Amino acid sequence: MSMKWIEVIMPQLAESLVSATIAKWLKKPGDRVEQYEPICEVITDKVNAEIPSTVDGIMGDLLVEEGTTIAVGEAICRMQVAASDEEAAEQATPIAQQQSNAQHSETYTPADAASTTGHDPNQPMRNRYSPAVQSLAAEHGLNLQTIQGTGAGGRITRKDVLAVIAQGGNAGAASVQSSAAVGPHASSGVPSGSPFSGLNRGNADLGASAGETVPAADAGVPVRHSGIHLTESPKIPQIEVEGGGQGRSEYFIDVTPVRNAIARNMRQSVSEIPHAWTMIEVDVTNLVMLRNKLKDEFKRKEGINLTYLSFMMKGVVNAIKDYPIMNSVWAVDKIIVKRDINLSMAVGTEDSVLTPVIKHADQRNIAGLAREVDELARKTREGTLKLDHMQGGTFTVNNTGSFGSILSQPIINYPQAAILTFESIVKKPVVINDMIAVRSMANLCLSLDHRILDGVISGRFLQRVKENLEGYTMDTKVY
């Protein structure tokens, strides 16, 4: 069979991306590569992704070193393929777009996290799954943890999954994807334009309700939710100890490309946007009573938690309809007001903050918003967000109350005009008609771009959000 050399180019992972950084090569020269098998990990300002091979072949020269930033369309490596595969190789860009959009470079499932402590150093890639492998396993209900990998470092390849399917499937094994669908509801705790831009560090998990108690996955003992995914083992950064020995006074933590992107975009937000902020107190007693009335039936019907955040989002969306200037960006000589209301929601992991987007949030009811919140939070934790999930946000909300915060000043998600945080719900004595009553109160904190928004319009917007949240009654429908 005649063989030919082809060049693999850096695909355009999103319309606005012009470059990406090679984070890690997963294949070395001489390695056999299967179609759809990842060959490298890349880092962009939008999302981390794996670049899959579009053909079967043998890896040749690596043209770009790890840590190097390369423009879209430039060659990253060479591969030797059969002459009959040359036509397929010409389709590399669109196929790579489709596949690499499907995954973060850290494609851990909840089962991966649970098995971290038992990691086999002789199989460092055992728990790293490509988009093709995950999709195939999900389609046939296979548990990837029970499949023996034959790829480099113990990695499970597409052929490994097909072999199991040919043998009649993975008998008796529960699907990883099925357990992943249940896990987030039990733990419900974790996890910036650009996903890393302008957000206060330690943002809350938007899939959880403020101050709720959730069961620990392993011990079975209720723990207070703190906004961090408590059921996963945190990733340990590479540390270089200064001085060593008992007398060391400091240590170094390597700045990852993701953390560097967060730092760059936060700096851009605070340096280009003149921030101002304001806060308002809201009586959410009726909202608490309404949610308590509906949450059990909603959980039985939908299989997910009915969170306070979905009610808050609905109140924010309706307020933006009344004050559309809140849904805008600064464009030097003009202000661009967005017609679509796409809510970005801040979701924090142990080492990064992402802001997946609920598209056309104004067209969804409370139940629809709850489903979107749960799905996007789960995908963020599992590392399965696509680039489309990260783009198009026009206004950001954050649930800082999920880890007990009562007051915060968020940094605007550049280039949006504002970001709103929903703080913890706290019972307080409140004066009503000259009498003291115990009410459930929460603070709403708004950071605003003072080039676009002034105190009057921002104050009116917050008042409208307050009215919407205090306007919930026991007869409010979520569908």
C-alpha cells in the first residue's frame, strides 16, 4: 500500500479564535494513530480542547513544541497515511472542529474523580477518554471503567470500545453516563465574553441552592454545601519547594495556561471598564415558601433540583426586558444593545471559572431555566462543555450565596455591561408596619460599567428585580 505524508493544521475551533496554544502532545513520532483519536491538547481563550486525528496513520514530525502559540491554519505536525486516506485528510478542519468542540482537555467523568486515589502510575492515560470513545460508550451504555485500554498509557481507544460491543456489550456494568446524570443532583455543588474573563475568584456552583445541605457521596453524612464540588479529589498543582527541609518558608505553584487566561481577562476587565457597584436587600420569604412547596414534586417529575437560582434568573430576565440597556456592550463610539437575552452563569471548579451561557433565557419558564442550570453545571464539572456553550453571553449572574457569602463585589464579565450576584438567604428581624417579623432576606449585588450605566438606571433595574423576586406567591407556576 502506498503511503503519503500530510500536514495536520490547527483548526478554527470558534469563529472568533485566531490562535491556540499547544498544551500537550498525546502522540509522539512513530506512534500509530487511529481516526478520532486525540493527538494533542490545546488551550484557547474560550475553552480547552483535544484535537483529534481525522485519519488512521502514523505520527511523524511534531512541528510545534508544547507551550507554543500557533495561528489557526498553520501546520502543527505531519502524519503518514495511506494514499486512499488523503481525501479524508483534506476534511481535517471541519471534522476537527466537530470533535474537539466536544471536550475539555481534562475529560474526567465523576467515576474518574472517584478513582483518582487508586490511579495506576503505569497507566497514566487510563482515565482520559476521547470524544469519540465517550460518545460510543454512551450510545451503547458501556462503563468505561470496566474496559481494558490498549492505547498509549493504558488509554481506551475507539477500537477497544468496538471490541466490547462486538462481544455483546459490558454485561452487568452500570453506565458511567447514567451515574453522572444522578451524581450532580446528589452533590449539586461546584463548578469569562470569554469563559475566564472578569469574575471574582471562587465563584459559586449555580446548580445548588444557597445554604442547602447535601449528602456526601462517600461517607453518607450530610455536609453543608460550600460551593465547591466536595465529592471530587482536588487536583494537586505541580509545586517546587523553595529551600526544602523543615525550615522552608514558601513554595511555588506553577501558573497554568488556564489560570493565566483568567488573570489576563480579569486584568482587562478592571483596567478597561470603570467599575461601580451597588447593592439592594430583598425579602424572599414568599420565594422560600414557594420553592419548599414545589421542590419535592419537581424533583420527582424532572429528576433535578428546583434551585433558587432559576427563580432569580427569571426575575432578572424580566427586569432586563424593562431596562434593555442592561443588556449591552461598549463599542467606543456607540453602545450596542443586544436583542437576545443570553444569561452567562458563573460556574467554578477547583482550578478555574467558566461561564456557560443559557441562550434566549427570556423565552424559558422557571422550569426550563432550572433544567439549563443543572445541565450546564453538570457539563462544566464533567468537562464536556462545547464552545457553543461558552459564547454569546450578554449578562452574567452568579450564585455567591451557595458558599455563604452575604456581600461581594463581582468583576464584570468582559465586555458585558453588568454582573449580578445572588447572595446567601439569611433569616433576619425586619420591621413591617411598625412590628418586628422574622423574614428570609438576601442581598443582590450589581457591578456595572459606568461608561454605559449610571446610578439612576442601575437603581431602577435593581428595584425591578427586587419587585419581581418579592412578587412570587404560592400560586406562581414554574411551567
